[in-house]
Amino acid sequence: NHSPMASVIRGSISSLARRWGALRAARAEAAAAREFWDAGAPGEPEDRYWGSQPLVRRAINRRVTGDPNRWPMEWFADRYVPTPLPLGLSVGCGTGLLERDVFAKAICERIEGVDFSSEAIAEARRGAEEAGLARRLDYRVEDINAIRLPRHRYNIVFFHGSLHHIRNVEHVLEEVRQSLKPGGLLFVDEYMGPARAEWTDEHWGFARSAFDALPEDL
């Protein structure tokens, strides 16, 4: 049947199939992210991360602040936050290390934190309780890729090593943009390149060869 109505019906069915497939893929990805972070992130010692290696840390500090011994958050607070901001949002907050550091440096009076992982959020809440900060922190589990944020609510939004885990970057950043109050600040601490994808084999070559040369017990 080549009638216009049949073409419209076929087009509608194809469109619905594509949208349903995209929705299923997004739900599967969110579930996989939760499973990964629920199982692996909480309780993992901070010194296991590549950025904690002293030479790497000094190089990062120098590139951001100009001083290998000055950490980015300390530099940021001195330069951009002369007095504590009323309310911040931490997107992909994990176990709450960022938020506790933000309070230590008097950057915010209150912070909300969102993350895929219920286990990470539970750990963040425990850390807040132990630090006596529970009343100033509001944590919740949320699918960040589908996040909806209130308009003109936050004075600052933080992405601390979390933006590269987000698939729906344009949607999330547009929500963040609209959630910031006029003059609000966006803090992004990331190491990914301009295309959000994995590096090429050529870029990976030296790192792979160095990794393969390590003794197996390391």
C-alpha cells in the first residue's frame, strides 16, 4: 500500500520504535551506572586514584593555580568567593568529599548533592553526620541524565570529576544554566578532552605500554 496515509502510519511506527529504543538504552545505561558505583565507589581509598599521585597532583595544581602546592578549590575560593554563597549544588557528588571540602573553605552555607548511586549517597550522608554538617547538606539519588532542576535556585553548581560520566550533556548543562541565579558560578573540574570520547590508539599508546610494563601485582 503506497497511499499517503500508509506512509504516515509507517513513519509514526518507525518514530515510536526509535524513541522506545532510545528510552530503553538510556534506562539500561542509568542502571549500569548505578550498579557500577554502588558496587565499587563507596569506601574506595582516595589514594587509589591517579590524580592523588604527588607528581601528578603538583602538575595539576600548577596548571590550574600557577602554584604546584596550591590546590584548585583553595585558589577558586580566594579568587571568586569572598563571602560564603547561600546555596550550591553538587552534580555527581559521589561520597561527599567535595561538599565537605567546600564547607571547610567557607564557599557555601548549604549544599544539595545528587548522584546515580544510592550507596554513594548513603556514604555521603554518613560523612556529613560525622562531620556535623548534616543540617547543611541535602542529598538525593537521581538519574542525572534526566535531571530537572528548579529555575534560579543555586548560587553555584559543581561538577567535580563527574561531567564525563554524563551521557546527556546538553540537557544537563541547560538545566544547570537555568538553575543558576543571575551571576551564579559554575565550577567544572575535569580531565576529558574536547570530544567527550575515548582517545585514539595513538594517544593511548604510551600510557598502555607503561601500564603493561608494570609488575602484575601492581
